[in-house]
Amino acid sequence: MSAPLLPPPVPSLADAGAAPVPPVLYLASQSPRRLQLLAQLGLSPQTLLPGPQEDAEALEAERPGEPPEVYVRRVTLAKLEAACARRQCRGLPEAPVLCADTTVALGDRILGKPADAADALRTLRLLSGQTHEVFTAVALQAGGQARLALSRSSVDFAAVPEEVLHAYVASGEPFGKAGAYAIQSSLAGWIPTIRGSYSGIMGLPLYETTQLLRDAGVLP
């Protein structure tokens, strides 16, 4: 018996030389927490990360006397500008670009990412038994327009025992995080109260982000 005749394969868009389909959204961040939060909104953005020739850390340099709220807005817009230039330089299809920055402040003092274990321990000792603020700015470039929103929250820390702080630093959790801690980590057991946005403290305020994405037509 001869084999049944099969219809010829349908040519794909790639076979026809069609342009690649642009992503719904670019995310200029390597934070797994921000990807996780965007997934809650039903989004799977394409990450748009700095290349080895870029000095991304330089964008986060503080300016003397700059208030935390002004600092986080400036840094977020600088990151957005760099990300948009990166997309264009790489010849990637146009799509909205989202980025964010989180800043922890004790009064007017900005507590950035710790440089090493000793710096992380110093930062956590400052936060222990105190109330601090967390500012997260989120910015979106879409349709030739940049939009920015700011989330401001406060976090109360109970007095944390020295042995707990040392163990937390030894876990490696503080590194790469503003204020040397993550709200979703074990240190949350020493946080009795937060006022504001839990997702904003994590690194991407979902309410503000949703409003920006709706305005841009990314979300319904």
C-alpha cells in the first residue's frame, strides 16, 4: 500500500523573510522579582539588559545633598533613556520599554546596595529598630513619550538580634538589593508593619505599573 499523500508544508513567516514580531514589552531589569511581578499581570516581557561595554552602575551614583525621592526619579529616567538607546543600537523592534529603581532611605540618608558583607551588616544595623522609607519609581517609554510614577512606602523594623543579622548577611541575601534586604526574605519576620505598597517594596509597584501600561495600551 502506498503512503497517503500529505499536504505541502505551509511556509512560515521566517521562511518568507518577514520581520520579527516585536515583543509586547521590554523590561530593562535583570531582577527576577520584577519579572515575577509582571507575570502576575499576565506579561512575559523581553529583557533588555546592559551590554558588557555599559557601566550600568554609574547611573546609580548619588549626588551630594540629593533627596531620596529626587534621586530615584532621576536614576529611573536615566535607566530608561539608556535602555531605549540600547534597543535602538541593537536594531530591536520597537515596543514599550519599562524600567524601575528602588531606593531605601533612613531620613535623608540613601542606603544603596551593599558593597560587601561589612557594608551590608552596617546597613542592617542602621535599619534595626527603626522606620525607613522605600521609594520605587517606575518609568515607561511608549509612543515617543516617557511616563513616570512613584511609589512611597514605610517599613518598621523591630530590633533584630546580632546573630540574626550575621546569619542573614552570610546567606548572601543582602547583595544586589537596596537597603541590604528583601521584604520577601526571612528578615520579614522582623517587620511588624508596612504602610504603602508591598509590591513597591519588592521592586515594582503593581498599581502604578498597571496604570502606566494601561495608558500605553499594553494592558486593557
